[in-house]
Amino acid sequence: MTNNEHNHEHSHEGHHHHSIDENISLKKITGVTILNATITITEIIGGILSGSLSLLSDALHNLSDTVAIILSYVALVISRKEKNEKKSYGYKRAGVLAAFINSTALIVISFYLLYEAYKRFINPETINGNLMIIVAVIGLVSNFISVLLLEKDSKNSMNLKASYLHLLGDTVSSVGVVIGGIVIKFWNIYWIDPLVTVLISIYILKESYGIFKQTIDILMQSTADLDYEDLKKDVENIDGVINIHHIHTWMSDEKTIYFEGHVILEDMLISNAKKIHSEIEEILENEFGISHITIQFEAENEECETELFKI
């Protein structure tokens, strides 16, 4: 059967999908980066001098934070570049790639820290509780400031959410390290240090896995998370539509959904097809948040299709 294909891809120039990203100031990113670099150096020195694994784990997390935030900013800059002949979808996936790298780094670091904590449980080491508390408090205050700086923007960007989770994880871990330092100082319970490290690592693994899975789904062009039964029902309730099938969806980033589908019509008159096309677009955009739509119309039988091409 020969098909009448109606391809329509919205540029949506008025829809600023990364408007939140564009409001991230260089000053804010620079401030958070400097804070985290300072914490990293402080905690590495403090961890070595005090003998605290949980301080070193905080330092490693903060080091990954610094790299993550730099990657996030670079990704934001790249993602704003206009699409061209070679990159017809633009550069939106720069943020997805950065989020993938960040979450992967967190997972690897967390497993390494779990291994180091296991060794500390077997062979506990004496730790300077006073130094551990002082350095952990410095890390806690700095991380908390960084979290406040990125909290609002993290809700609208997977890329920034990965960096935000780095910072949030370090804030929580700093609290744990402070508590661990107090326990060590007053009760000499040294195994609390690797225990805090284990709790930090498990928390980070749990938070990172969701981002890791989402980035993999986008990069592998998995179907968008939509209610396809409702979508099919809504489209088929339009007058003149018999069936919608061969549905494909994918995402270029965490916000932008692409849609392709074949629609069988009762007749193939151009005036009817245009009207139905507009109705389908309205449903897909308003009800399901789909921004790029391609519809291919098919006739119910050969006679209708022949009539179309006689017009």
C-alpha cells in the first residue's frame, strides 16, 4: 500500500527546554567548584593526619564533586549550541553524557570505599577524633553551602541533579563523619569510622543508580515512560481515526520526547487529514508532553488511497 506521509517536527523555538540551565551563572558554578576543591584538599590532609577512612572517603567524594561540577558546566555550554547538518538533533545529550560519567564515577568510588571499609573492620586503626571532628565540620559547612547553591536548579536538569547528589551525599556523609569523630573521641570506638564509610557508600549507590539507569535508557533510545494504552485510546477516539500503530518514542535528553506513529484513517481527503493531524498533535503535546511528532497516515483500503492521488 502506498502511504500519504505527513511528517511534522516541531522546532518549538518558544519552548526553552533548558531555560533553567541557562540561568546557571558562571559565578555560582565557580563558587561551588572552589568550595569543593578546598574541602577536598582539607579532608585529604586531615584524613591522612587523623587516620580516618571516612574523612578520606569524604575527600574522594568531594574530588568527584569538583570534576562533576566542571563537567556539568561544560555540558551546559555545549548543549546550548545550535543544531547543524551534522548534529541535526543538536547537542542536548551533552548533559546526559555528563550525568552518565558523574553517576558512573560515584558508583565506582562507592564500591572502592566499601572495600576499604571492609579492610578497616578486619584491622581497625587508631584515629585522632579531635582532628577528624574539626575537618568534618569544615566539610559539612562548605558542602551545605554548595547544596543550597544548586538545590533549585537540580530539579530541572538531570545533569545538574547528578552534581547536586554528589554534594548532598557529601553533606550527609560529613554529618556522619562528625558523629563518628565524637564517638571516637569520647568512647574510642574505632570501628565506627568504617561503619560511617559503609553507610555513606550505600546511600550514594542508591541515589546514583537511578540517574545511571535513566542516562542508559536515553543513550540506548529506550521508549519514553508514557501510558501507551491511554495514548492509543485518546488518538483512536478522534473522529475519522480507525487505528494508530507502529508507535516509536525516544528521548534526546531528560525532557525532550520524540514520537513516530502510523495512523489509519477512514478516508484520505487532505482536508480531513490536516484536521486530524492537528488534533493528534494537540493530544500528544498537551496530554503526554511530547514535543517532536511525526505521523504517517494510511488509508483503510486501496480505493480510498487511489482517490487521494486523483486529487
